[in-house]
Amino acid sequence: MPTLRHAVLGLLAISVLIGPLTGIAQVVTATLPAGVQPFGVAVNATTNTIYVANECGSDPTCSSPGTVTVINGANNNTATVTAGDVPYTVAVNPATNYIYVTNVCGNDITCVSAGTVTVINGSNNNTTTVNVGYFPYAIAVNPATNMIYVANYCGTDATCSSPGTVTVINGATNETATVTVGYFPEDVEVNSVTNQIYVVNNCGNDGTCSSAGTVTDIDGTSLNTSTVNVEFSPYYAAVNSVTNQIYVTNNCGNDSTCSSPGTVTDINGSNNTTSTVNVGDFPYSIAVNATTNNIFVVNSCGTDLTCSSPGSVTVINGTNNNTTNVNVGVSPDLVAVNATTNQIYVANSCGNELSCQSAGTVTDIDGATNNTVSIAVGTAPQGVAVNAGTNLIYVANFQDGTVAVIGGNTVLQLTNVTPCRLVDTRQPDGPFGGPTIQANTTRSFPLPQNTNCNIPSTAAAYSLNVTVVPHEPLGYLTIWPTPEIQPVVSTLNSPDGRVKANAAIVPAGVSGAVSVYVTNTTDVILDIDGYFAPSGSQTLQFYPLTPCRLVDTRGSDGPLGGPRLPAQQERDFPLLMNTTCIPQGLNPLAYSLNFTVVPNPSGQQLGYLTVWPTGEMQPVVSTLNNPTATVVANAAIVPAGTNGEVAVYAYNTTDLLIDINGYFAAPGSGGYSFYPLAPCRVLDTRANNGQPFSGTLNPPVNVPASPCGPPLAQGYVFNATVVPSPTLGYLTLWPVGEMQPVVSTLNAYDGFVTSNMAIVPDLNGMINAYANGTTQLILDISGYFAP
């Protein structure tokens, strides 16, 4: 069987510069289950139904027939339709509400028989099978004539030693006709206005593939053909039916050895004359915005023939064939256009890293400005389709068997939650209880299904407090959306086996689940203090503040000072009284805080500390733990209680510091929404034999220029980890351009590896770090705040 066209995974870590965040807000609003190896995606905008071809159906061994996942766009409910073997591409006829799925191996999983097309009746999901040629890779529909065209890579010959064919299916009767085309047809496209069909023949008229490719032009009325010469290794075509121009990507350009940049052949549909446009390296897929007359060419390797750089998109002005280059992610695959909003979506199989060690991304290109935004999706995204009517984008994540739903004009904002315990593996066995997580294993938790905390299925990300109760020293714990690839980041460490907590904002995966991996056996507790969902009447935006110390009980007695916290008694802090940190007139509904406990008396173990909104019952959660009587910090998003106060309970006496870096309130001027990212390592000072630093890190951290490539934003969400040598009094993070604030992000007096979440306001993409001591520093990013 010929190799299916799936994105090539890269090898090296490298930076992807995304640039400033501008244009329409875009985030993943849901991740839906599909089958094994989903690839082709098509939308029927008339019925608001989405169809996803799963090459291996529900069988990871790929020894059973494939399936099609049918998504109801109104409520994201799914159904499954059985197809043939290795279903690959999907096409919809919106006029008849029939869906056509190419099965590369027909009804024979060994792929020694001819292929088939599964015809799905969109009204009831009943199916009919139509026989076609060998290895049908591509399909296109002409809704005007109700004819369907299937490109058979090997024609009528299973050995692929004869020219390819196109099977023409009459949509009214399912009767077929066969048209001979060139060798190894890769794609087929239709101009429904002229009733011409264009077939891209990868090897032209030469079965040895030593000649340039061709395009077979089929007259839809007579099925007569003509041949148009293009250049080497053409893959995809796109048609502008308004201008009657056809654009063909030539993967190897004018060089049979593929050692020169690629090209696009521009075919005049009126007379089949051609012109050539130079593009990037290894151009692959292509799409047209007929409204703006711009063409978007995905270059798999950007402008680097060695493929050691990210990909790019060449934007061709259809009026004069002038070009502009736009950088995208790594191993870009397929592309889709929303002509209504003039937004272009490119699926990057390897996200922003050539190492392919993180989830994939979709690059959204604003067609008016060519500005870009990177959207974190699942693992190895490839197929992408747009429903212009709902402004939703559907992305097939090939490796993890899911579909990401992107809201084309959607932002995520906070909804307050009274702190609540979602998971405690110390409890009896159950979906949110035991058993203990064993060493080097992963466990997933479908958080919205825990009815105790009332987290809706619409939650797209969670504000969690993660606590470990290790049974032995714990190397690290990582938490991420289910079932994406495990990212190369850590959420917390407990190398001495102590009880330890760390805050994290984690995107929701399929069924709202998150996955937890531990290197060593431990119990895990997950508490929630808020979630991020598409904006609504009760959602809150983030308003950054200069990091500032609100409370220090080591100071003189007062509402925000001493005395120290007594054991097992509630103390309420009227945070709004500190007008130095929180200017008068603000109305915070939740705070972004950092809590630090300092044992008092010295050597006093704390046990745990709990924070919640004043006026409510004390919840059964913990904000931080300090069983070893050292200085410990942890971040938390805390809803504001009565008169804006927060309540604190300490199991044993302790001093407490509370620092603020922002607050959440009703949307308005100066407020920002949350954009999740695939967890990614922005900085690791240990890399390349890097030495520990002391004092102010030089140079500062250039976040947009990191391997993660987030845009300029108004605040970044980091997990900061220090590896002290030997000890670290404190670490402070703050934006370049402001004075160093009198706050701390974390402490490691005892010299152990220590982590803490930090929401750091941003002015220009540059973040300062100050170490009171000597340490290595690791910064992992999970999202940012922006308009």
C-alpha cells in the first residue's frame, strides 16, 4: 500500500516567533473524542454537522474497519458510523445532505483489494458502499451537478504500475464511470461554476516519477480530458471559481532532486495557460479565499531545505501573484479558510517545537494583516475544517484521537468557585479517589463528572491546587489535558518525599479530563478554586497589577500585619485596605495571590493552610503545606468574600505573607482574557551546561523568542522551578521596565527543588528574575492573558 500523506515529524528544538497578539480572539472551547487516527474532516454548514474519518476506527492495532465520527455542531454530541478500511478523506454535498468517505483499502484490511467510498445519508447516518479504484486518496463534490470525483492513486492496478484513474459517481444513482488520468493522482478539485475537474498527478505521465507532474483537466459534461504540465511532485490544488484560476503546489519546484525551493503553478482555467510562482520549501497543501483573491500555500519546511526550521505560509496575491511569507509552526500540514472572517487556519503537527515533544498547534493568520496567533490543540493535528456559519473550526488530532473545537471569536474568562476538593486518591477507590498512583504511571480524572464541585462541561481550563502525599521521594509530577502527549514539563517536585502543593492552570481535555503522571508512587489531591470558560454574563477578566505585598504578619499589629496566625483559628484579611497595592475604586471579585508561610516559632511545623472567601464556610481543601518547618510559598486564585476580604486558617501557628499580581473583575477597559498554551519550557538555565545564577538574571527572559513562541501579552502563566546550589532565600519574577518589587515568587531555604505557579504581568515580553542565593531556574508556560 502506498504511504498515506501524514505530516513529517521534526527532530530539533527551535524557536517559533509568533509576534504580537492582534486580531480576532481564538481559543479551544472543547476537545471531543473521535476514533483512532482521525485525519479527514468535512463540515456540512447547512445542517451544522461535522464528519471526521478515523483511519483505524476504534482499534489501535488498525485491524478492524474504520469509522466516521459525526459531530452535532449545536451541542458537540457525537455518533459513530462504520466505514470501510482506512477511511481517509471526506467530502460533503450540502445540497443533498450526503457525505462521501474514501476507504483506501476498501473492505480489505490487507489492502490487496480495490478501494471503496462509503456514502452516508446525513439524515439518518445510513450507509451505502460504492466500488472505486485502488487506493482512493482524494475526493471532491460538485453540488451543482451532484457528481462526485474520486482520485484513485493506483487506478485499476493494485501494483501501481498503471496510470491512475478518477471514479465519477452519480450522486443520484451511485452509478460510476472511470476516467484515466496521470500517474499517482494525489488530489482532485472542482470548479462548480465551469464544471471542470482538476486532478493533480504527482508523477505526470511517467510511472517512474522521473518527469515533472501534470494536472488532468476533466470536462464534467463529456468527461473528455486535457493535460496541463506543472512542475515536480505536485500535491494539492485549489480553485478560485470567481477568477477561474487554479493553483497547484509543486513540492520540488522545478528541480527533480528536490534541492530547490518549491513553486506554485497558476493555471488559467479559460485556456489552461500557466505561470509559476516561487514559494517556500516543500509546499504541500493550499487554500483560496475567493472573496479577497488571496491564496495560502503551506510550506512544510518554511524557507529551509534541511527542514531544521519551522514551516511557513506563502500568501499569493491573486491579482498580480506577488507573495508574502508568514511564519507558522513546525511540520504544518493542512489549511482551511474562513472567507467570511478572512481568517486562515494551519494545523502544525509538531506545534512550536521541532522535537515534537509537545502538543500540536493551529496557526491562525489574520488575512487582513498577516498577523498570527498560535492556538494549542491536541497531538499531531492534521485535518482542519471551518464552519463559516457558526465560526467554529474543527481540528483532527491524529495521534491522540480527538477533535479540537476552536471558537473563531471566543475568549476564556474566569468563573469563581468556592474552593472545593475534586480528587483525593487517599480515599476509597473510585474515579476521584483511590487507588494511589504508582510510580511511572499516568491516571486521568474527568473533573466535570465530580458533582460535588459543580464544574460544568463547558469549562475549558481549570485553576487547580495540586498536592502530593508521596510514599517515597518523588522526582516530579506532571499534569496536562487528557489524552494529549505528555509534555516535557514538571508541575511539582518532592525529592525528599514531603507533602507538597503547587497551583496550576490546566486546560481541559476530552470529557473535561486531566492526566497526572508521577515518577514515584504518591497520593494526589486536586482542589479547584475557579475555571475558565467562554465569556458570559458571569465571567471575569484579569486585571494585572504591579506585584505588591498586601499582608505581612511579621510587621506591626494591624489588619494586614501582625500578629502571627494562631493555630486552628480563622483570620480575615481586608485586602482592599491596602490602597498601595489595590488602588481605591476597584471592585475585585477574585484575587491572584501568592501566599508564603514563615514558621513562627522557628521550627514549628505548619501542617496546612487554607484560604477561602470571607463569609463562607471553611472548605475541606488546602492551599499549601509545610510539614518540614521551612519557608513555603504557593499561588492561588481566591474569590473575594464579604467586603472583599479573604479568610485564612492555619493548622499551627505561622507568619504569613500575601503578595498580589492582579485581580479578576467584570469585563471592562484594561481587562484581559485567558489563552491556554500547550505546556512548554520557556527557560532552563541548566541547558548547554548553563551555570546557576545569583542576583538578577542576565539577560532577562525573552518569552516570545523562547522555543514556545507565545505572543506578546499582558501577563504570562508560568510554573517556576528552582534547583538551588546550595540554598535560595527567595526568587522574584517581575516585568522588565518596572522596579524590582518587594515580593517573592518562591523560597527554597532548605536547598530542595521547589516550584510555584506565577502569573507575571508583562509590558514587552521580557521578564526579570532575581535570586537571593544561587540557583538554576526553569520556567514552563501554560498560558497568557491578553485582550
